Amino acid sequence: MNKVEICSSGIRTAGPMSTFPGLRAVQSKNSFELALELPSTRSLYYRMDPSGLEWGESLAAFAGDAGIPAPETWDLLAVVHGIVPAPDDALGVPGVQRLTVGSVVRVDAAGVRVGRQAPRLPDSGSLVDEVGAVLPDGEFGIAYSGGLSSTFLAVAAQRAGKRPVLVHADLGAAFAPLPLPGIPGLELRRIPMDVSELLDHHPIATELPRPPTPEVEVRRRLIARMSGAVDLPLAAGTLLEDLVSIRLPEADISDDKLLECEPFHVAGALPTLAEARRLLEEQTVHARMVAGDGPPGGRQHDSQPDRPAEKYFVPGLTAAGQEEYDIARQLRLPLWQEHTMSLPSALGRADAALAERGEAGALLPALAPQVLAAVVALSAGDIGRVERGMFRNNRPLWQAIDEHRVTGVRRAAPGYWLRLAAAEHLNAQRDKLAAGLAESPLAKAGVIDATEVAAALHDPRRMMENALPLLRLIWTDHWMRRQS
């Protein structure tokens, strides 16, 4: 634990003064500043009072003998629904906050206060060159799915003169409808994996103060097994596709191009240009992956405008559960919106995506300062534009791949494999999982209907549509049982 005290002679500090990439701690005789300038895989907490500041990475040290408080029901339902903790969340430890990106805590004779400061980024070159430069110079592997981000990472490595091993998790025939794109000159190793072992809830760490999520834990297991199989550290393209992306309403689109673009040119869908512009302003259309002319994996818009967003609940959520879920949304989502809007868009997206998926124990080039700087330097037109009637997104990634003459890049959206894996796992285990729901702590708390959840597990359509929420529910239920 680090301490900063205000005294008659100025500022006095005590403690190890540990630091990590992205964290800035600056001390002078009369002041002290603590700032997080970049998204980080490590958390730092602080507690302030009129006499000074305490800060450190151990939340348990702040909690002391009282321990970290047990989660509220709304907190558990937030986990089930995939709502990540608020940016400054410190798990309910009184008076403690997590340091967020862009926040500055300053201590001086005037007291202790928290402000905002735009993160400072270095000068940078092109995105592909910066990504290649931050990859290791020695032996390493790339977690290679054959999708957009991992293929771009392989191309960037080879362009930088590096020769990583491409390490692919072979999850079975259901996950490989198309062959993997080869990168000439790079070795490809396939590592067989059992989906049910990756998604099994029994090995999750139940001593954690909150239930882990499959989005974080399954990726960690996957990386660990691939890395162990090849005895190499692994880099992953995680977050790259999130960063180098815009939505159609953010693009600079002329009237002519807008009317050429799906879904606006569909006969009868939108009769006037004014209606198309209104939809853009309301941001009610969303991109999906399609095949088509132009760069592979281009995104276009749905053939019909989206309906306004509807509330979504995990199957079996009761009226009481819906009330708790609404509390979670009201407490967390506005904080995330405010936080991401206070940062350059690339940093906000990186921070949010990192909170959702974690770093999985892999090197993530997307978090390197020079890579983030290269993304921030891209204009909206650099990232996405309308071409030949379609909205083409992630253009810098596709351009690098195209220049390398790599074809056959897999077009599934990020996270698709995990949703498919969850559905396969639940289908294989549905009888056993449904039987265990009778003793579910969440059912006993009255927030889910165990009979309805069991019915969803046995209904192929509902199970496929809700695979990830159902899997999170099973994991959360297991964690709760171990706490009692």
C-alpha cells in the first residue's frame, strides 16, 4: 500500500511506489499526481481523505479484516447479462475507487481532488508498422483464428521481418466450415481442443469476490493451453477490430452514396433521403458481416432498418429479476457512456472492450501506446466508407491483408466462436444442467424461474439465441453455491 500525506512541510510519501505501463505517478516537494493514461490489464485503487491518499493494486488490502463485500443481487444479474462493472468499480469496498483512464488524482496543500486529463500519446507511423514493431523480436506465437484481427497481426509481424508460429485452436468440424488462410513463410500449428473442457463451470475460481465470465475465463484457458502446447508466449489480435472500426452514422457520406448504400436503396424501405438521414441521426442501423464484392469481410447494413432497441432478459427472469436487472443497467451503463465519451474514441473503445473480454494472458499489441496513437490518427474516412453500395469498415486492416495478398480470411464477427461453443456445450450438457437448476440460488432468491430456464435449455432455438446468457447463468449459479 502506498500513502501520500499532506504535512506542514509539503507532501510526504511512503510505500513501494510501484508502477506499470500507462500509470504515471509524479512527486515533487509540494505535490503528487497519480494518473492512468492508457487502458491497462492491471487495476489500481485509491482512497482519499482530507489528510492525503492511499493507493495500490490490492483491493483486499483496502478492505482489511472486513473483507470485500458480497455482491448484491443486481450485481449478479449484471454478470449474467454481460454488463461489465463500472469503470471506477471497487467491488463495494467503502470509500475506495478504481483509477480510470484519463483520471488524475492530485494531492497538494489545497487537499486531494480528482480531475480529468487527456491521455498523452506518442508520435506514430502507420498502423501496420506500429503493430509489427511492438511484437517480440524473439520466438513467439500468434493466437490464430484466421479472422480479421489475427490475420492482420500475422501480416504485420511478417512485414516487420518477424516469423511467429501461427497457433490455431482446433475446436472441431463445427468451428471450421472454411479452410484457414495461409500466410506464406509462417508455420501453422493446430492444437486440438475440447469445447466442453474449455467451457466447464466446475474449474472456475470460486474464491474470487465476483463470478468470472466466460468471455474472460474461456479466453484465458484457450490462450494458456495453446501457449503450453507450443511452449511459446502468444500475441493476440484482440481489440484491434474494435479499435479500427466506426459505425455508419460516424462516416462522412454524401447524399448520393447514402441512397446507394444498404439498407437505404431497398425499394420501399425508405422513400426519402430525409428519412434516411433521420435514421442515421438516431443511430438505429447496425452493420453485419456479409460476402460481397470488394475487400473480403466488408460490412453492410441490414436490409431493413433496425427496430428501436428492446429490453433483453435471460430466459426465466422473473418480474423481481427484471427490476434487479434494471438497477444494474441504471447504475452502470450511464457511467460507461460518460467515461468513454470523455476519452478519444479509440481509447474509450479499447477500455470498454478490455473490461468485457480481459487480456487472457496474451500480449495485446492493441494496447501499446504507439498502436493506440496510430489508431487515433486515423480519420473516420480512413476507417470506413461506402463503396459500391456497401459500408466497408476496418479498412486499414483489410488493406494491409490485401497488400500481402492473403485471401480466404474468415468473416465471422468477433466472439462468434464463443457463442457457437456455448451453444454446443449447453446442448451436450443440457439434461445435467437443467436437473441442477432446481437448487439454483438465483431461483431461491426469486429472480429466475428454474423451470423456464430448463425449458430454454431443451428448446434448440431458444438455447441457440441465448447461449451466452445461459452459460453465464450456469457459471454464476455454481459460484454462488460455493459461497454458501
